[in-house]
Amino acid sequence: MRTIWIITILTIALPAFSGTVRAQIAAPRLNPVAIDSSLVSPNRLIPAFNPAVLPWSGASRVAVGRSDLEVEVTVLGITQSTNTGEGTVVQGRYVGESFALAAESHQFELTDISTGALSDFDSSLVAAAFRFGDMFSAGVSQQTAEIVNTTNTDSATLPLLGATVRIGESIFVGLATGEETVENTSAGISVEADRTVTQIGVAYLARDGENGLHLEYYRQTVDAIDDPSYGTEDEQESAAFTVELIFSNVLVGYESMDNEISSATGTVVTDVGLTTISLGWVPEEGLSIVASLQEEETTNAASGNVFRIETTVIAIAWLF
């Protein structure tokens, strides 16, 4: 059901995947303003996120950010730019002694270079979590996303339940799962289907004054869909890791994800690679500013066609 949206970007049927690396499955990021710019990809509207990490995330904060991107397509060895886009995000987080809340809104506009046609993207997140002593936390969240273009609308809603276990001072294990509802509306007709999303990760997280370290590895599984009214969606298996280092309040971050989209026979039909490099000023409290460069590359296994999103992000946050 995503083919129409893919055509508006690529003018060909090239399957793609929104490989987001929020890397908040076992432990929170040291980057206080994480913008998942690859949300605009067609097949996966909602990023990985475990609400149970919130109580471990340090200071409360408010944040805003802006992202600019360019979409390129390589077909038969010929590369051309097809779309440009820009977006804004507003985030808020309250972290108490045993209770935490988070809210986020992301709006994005994508422009077709050749026709000028616009596509609008909106997403939101609300989450709450409790910490039980120094070893365990549990949380709930609701994530929604919608992308609208001239011919159809794709949307997704994902309620999640999550938990984390803290081992010692710095080791965290996290698990989250939920039933995602995806919906497509075209020519006034809406169809929807459900699929299970499961996330599990392990992390090392330490922050001591001006210095900090975050290492994380997680896996995410998105079940296939085979519904008579909705159609089919392939299964998705992704693995990702994060390295974030803060030294004298200077943040350097590197994130990488590999995702395989497989058909019902187990054959990989699409491979996605996503990398993000971040640099910023991130004290424990006060003003933070982070710049990030993100590249998502989706390769169709059969044709070899490549779909690429390159994004720059500037974001500021006030931690208190």
C-alpha cells in the first residue's frame, strides 16, 4: 500500500524503509535533541523508542530543532536529486525522582523538485514512566505519524509498553513491544491492518559531570502484514549500535543501523543502511546545541536501484 508514496518520491516503485536510530531501547541518549529525519521514508513511519528509559535520562528539558534534507535516486547508475525538504521539532521532557513524562511534535514538508508538489509529514509522541528504586523502570507511550501527499495518506499508531533493568551502576537492558496499526487512505477509501513491533537492547550509560559515555546495541522486529483488504507488508529485522562520548561537555556521537526487509519466503528484498554523526555542546544543565549529519541509503536487492536521504540537523535545548 506504500507504492503510491514511493512513486511520488522516486517516480519508480522502489521499496524503502525509514531506518530510524533513536537508540533509546535500553538507555537514553546523551544527545538531548534527537531528530529522526529519516521519518520521511515511506515504509516505516515510527522510530524505535522505549518509554521506560525516561527516568534514567538526567535533567528535564525543552528543545527545538530544524532539519534540511535532500533526496537522491540512483537508477541504472545515474544519480539525480528528486526532492528537498525541511522540518521542525519541539520536544519537552520532565524527569522527577521516580516519575518522568515526555512529549514531542515533528512537522516536515517535502517538495518534489520537478513538479513542486508538496508532501506533509506530522508525528507526535507522548510517554510516561516510573522508576522503582535504582534497578527497574516501566513505561507506556503512544506514537502517531501521518504523511499526506496529492494522492493518498499513510498513517500509523503505535502504543508501547516497555521496561528496563539496571545492572550495577551503568549496564541497562531494555525491552518494549506493541501492536502497531497502519492505515492507507486513497480516493476516499481507507484500509488498515495491525502488526507487532518488538524491541530489545543492552547499553552502557555513565555521566559524571563534564564527561559521559553511552554505548548501545539493539534489535527491532516488525512483523509482516498479509491482510485481504490492506494488502501485504514485508517483515523487517534491524540491528543498530550507538556510541556517544562527552568529554569536557563536548559531545561526539556515531550511530549506525542495518535493516533487512524480507518477503514471506525469507528472501531479502531491500537493504537499508543508516548512519548519523553528531557534534555538540552538552553540559548537564543549561544551554545545549547539537549539529548532526545523517545519511540513509536504501538498496533494492533485485534492481540495484538506490534511494538516499542526506540530512543536516541543528538543535538547541535547555536542560534544568
